[in-house]
Amino acid sequence: MPATILVIDDDQGLLILIQELLRSEKWQVETAASGAEAFAWLQKNTADLLLLDLKLADIAGPELIDKLAKAGRVVPFVIVTGQGDERVAVEMMKRGALDYLVKDINFLEFVPTVVKRALASIANDKRLAEAELEAKKSRSLIQDVLNSLAANIAVLDQIGTIIAVNEPWRRFAMENDCFSLLGTTIGCNYLDACRRAVVDKELDAQEILSGIQDVMNRDRMDYSIEYPCHSPGKERWFLMTVTPLSNEEGGVVVSHMDITRRKQAEEALREADEFGKQIIAGAQAGIVVCDQMGQIIVWNPFMEQITGLHSEGVLSKIALDVFPFSRRPQLKQILDLALAGEAREAADIPFDHADTGKRYWTTAHIAPWRDAQEKIVGVVIAVRDITERRRLEAGMIEISDQEQQRIGQDLHDGLGQQLTGLEMKNFLLLEDLATLDLAANRDNLQRQAHKISVELRNCVTATRALARGLAPMNIRTEGLVGALRQLAHNVCIPKKLNCRFVCGSSVTLNDPQIEGHLYRIAQEALNNSLKHARPKNIQMNLSVRGDELRLQIKDDGCGLPKSQKNKTGMGLEVMEHRARVIGASLDIKSSTGQGVCITCALPLKNHEHQAICNQTG
């Protein structure tokens, strides 16, 4: 049955073109020209995929998605956006969009490809869920089998004579005549029965005889073997174990446990696992399953691909030992919540594995793993590689910074110079007016010209100040330390605000992008303090502690209000985003009436950007 695609766009002409294009691919295509029309259609119908315009006439795309979620009508979606809205599209990707399209000249050419890719992703996720369900059923069967096993037990003295048996042993001996090693009773010599089985060439008889003798002689602590015991029309398997008696006279305990159901279950599980592996191997998502102790029991090929670690090297190991960086408080908290029954998302996780040299970014869905009785027995982690997306975001920010620098340079060298020229011309006009006899209107004209001169001077000053804000030129000439020192100097207001920069060492980074982001973080922190905290003193510190560069901005202002401590403003979001881009962490501490302290910590070893810091005393 063809997939149903709902196209939502307020451009009627574009709707018709997309509908015809997708129907030519044999899909069922429905259209809606507004958010209200789309919502009404989805209340009565089901779609496999939404092709959603980001900006509709009556409602924004994100608002429609939220409205559908509240109504319990969640549908996978692809965002369609105009040029210039790529940042919003990236944010929608974080909120669950499978992909996004930009309405450019090649827009219609890429629509079928993106839709095919989205439907394939949906199909893969569905098959993955089915495989996980099948694996759950198989493990439940194994547990049932193990809980129902009953052993047939015989006790032998030091020469092999049977001195005691349990009821299952007796019952099996009476009801079956297929295997001489179980067809013996009290008083019979069990080793003699084994020797007869060797003569009769019964399968594994010689190995079993040697194993029992080794345990009797204390040459080994125990012995076990799985062997078949088939009868006409029925296949059976047993697990034989031999353990020594803890007495001075010697002797052993022999048990035969019927493991036929376990063997059958293992075969069923093997088939189910093989089926699941084929599906999971093709999924573009990493699957990791850990038990309650954090021990890894599933590690799929996609995880091998992104981490460089093969399953043989990680299975049975503790996940926190394989990835020490996963001990971060936030990740540890999410894992604990999953073991408590809550599924959570762990977004934008930077992984940097020293053993493999792999550096990548991921996002993970961490959910509890439950057995057939709904008891939580571990966690299931679905990992997606977002390294390329992160690089794209970093590239977008870098482009934005470059554009700001270009604008600042243009303002400084272009408009600023023009205004200066105008000021000079106006000065000459003042001189002319002062020397010429312009009769009664001369004084008035002089006053007007003087005012123009003042205005032009103000424009020049403002333009240069704006240029310095958009493009901190002293980073390139004086480095990060010089730029931060100048920033602190510019903030100072005599007798009202003291801003001090402290750097006890010479700090040099070889990455202009990192320096730019650190500068912008400091700049944003100072702006926030000046706007909201009303401080009298601000101190910026730049230092190196071990393998970590720390930038700290602390003020003595009023602090964050309690009602806003758990809210993230745009300024804080920008700082946190810049910190994530360079692989740093951002910590914000505030006490009412005691100011705000913002600390950005950047690791210097094994860093994504290969930052190098030189420190001298």
C-alpha cells in the first residue's frame, strides 16, 4: 500500500506542483493550504509523512507541530523553509524533523529524494522497534525455560557407587530407557555404567567417564557437559554437572538437567537475533543495551562505525568504563532516570575517544529495558550521529561572524571615512561663512553649520564604536588576552563601574575560531551584567588549570531572580551554544544579592579543534 503524504503550504501553485511530482512516484498525496485545514484533515485521517512549510499564513510550522502533539496526532515530518531560515530549520531538526528542504531554484528537484529518505528512515525505525519487541519475547521465553528446569541428581561414593538419588532421577529411570547413564539405581556403580556406555560407543561416554574420574581424584574442581539424549520421535538435551562432596570420604554429586526447552529457545532466539541483526545492521542508528549494572550486552555495527570500537572489545564491559566521558553528571542522571522508568533524550553529546582517535557528536534516546513482567532490567540506548549537523551549525556561526566582521570593516573604513570627509567639508564651510559678508543671515547659518558638525562628529564616533563591537580587531593583533583587556577597559565607567581583567599567565590559542567564541561569550556576559545586574564591580579571569582553559566573569550585582533561575534567556542560550560549538562547558551560578558568576571551561587535550595553550609564569 503506497504511503500517504500530506503537503501543507499556503502557496496554491506550489501545492499543485508538489502533489503532481509526488504522485508520479506512486505515493498517495493530500494537500492543505493552511494550518487549520491540515489539523482538521489529520483529526479524521492518517498520514505517513508531513511535508510542512515553516511559515504558514495562519500558523507557524512549529506551533502546528505542538498543536498536533497535544492532540495526540504526532506524525513524522519534513520541514520546508525559505532561504535565510536555515537556523530555524536546524532547530526543527532538533525537535524531531526528519529532514528539511530550502525553497531555492532546485527545490522541486530534491523533493522526491528527501521524501524517499524520510520514508526509509521511518521504515527502518519501525523495523527496529519490531526487532526489539521480538528480542524481548525471545528473552522472556529463555527466562521461563530456566525457571522451569528440574535436575535429576545422584550421589556417588569414593569408588563410584550410587548411594542416593532424588525423585526426578527415579522417575526418569522408570519412564525412559534411552541412556544407560540415567538408567541406574542405588547400589549400582555409576563408573561401571559409564564404561559400558564407552564400549557401546554412546556419544560423549568416554569424555564423561574421564570428567567424573578427574573430579573424584580432585584433579579438577568440577565438570560439566551438554549432551543429546534423543529417542524415536523426540529430541532431548541434558546438562550434566559433576561436583565434589565436601567430606573426608570423597565422592561426587552427579546431576542431569533437562535443557531441551532451553536448547529450543536458544535456537529460536538465535534465529530471532539473526533476523534482528540483519535489520539493525542496516539502520543508521547505534543500538546499545546495558543491564542494570551498566554492562553492555548489545553493540550494533553502527556503533562500531562511529566509535571505532568492535563489539568483541566492549561486550560484557561496563559502559562507563568504555566511555569515561559518559560519567558527566547530566548523562549519569539520564541513565539513572531510565533505570527508574523514564525515557529521556540526551542531546548534543561530544565524544572524544583517545583509544580510537574518533571524535564525533551524537544525540541519544535512553529508555528503560523491561522484561516480560515489565520489570526494569537495564536500559536501551538509540544513538544517532549528528557530527555533520554540528559541523554545519559551527560553519553557520562562523559565516555569521565573518559577515559581522565584514560589516564592521565596511563601517570602519567606508562610512566612517565618508562621515569624516563630510565633517572636514563642513569645517571649511564654517570658515567661509566666518570670512564672507553674508549680511543678516550669517550668524544663523553659522549656528546651523556648527550643529551639523557636532552631529557628524557624533556619527563618526558611533560608527567606530559599532565597528569595534562587530569586529574586535585587536584579537588578531593582540590575541585573546589583549582583546579581553580592551573589552574590560571599554566597559569601565569612572566612579560608577569598575571592570577588571586578570590573567596571571600568557595564554595563546592557535585557533582563531575558539578565540572568537570565547571573546563573544565574555562580551555577552558583560552585556547581561550591565543590563540586568546593576553591578559596581566586574572581574574577568583567564587562567589555565591543568589541561583546562577557564574564562570566568563575576559581578557583585543583584543576581538572577528566583523566578528566572530555571529559565534560559536568549543571552544565556547564545553563550551555551558558543560553548558547545568549541566543546567547552558553561557553568552559571547566582545568589540573590551576591551577583552572578559565569565560568566557561575548555579542555585543551584531545580537543576537536586541536587547541594549544602556552602558559608561562
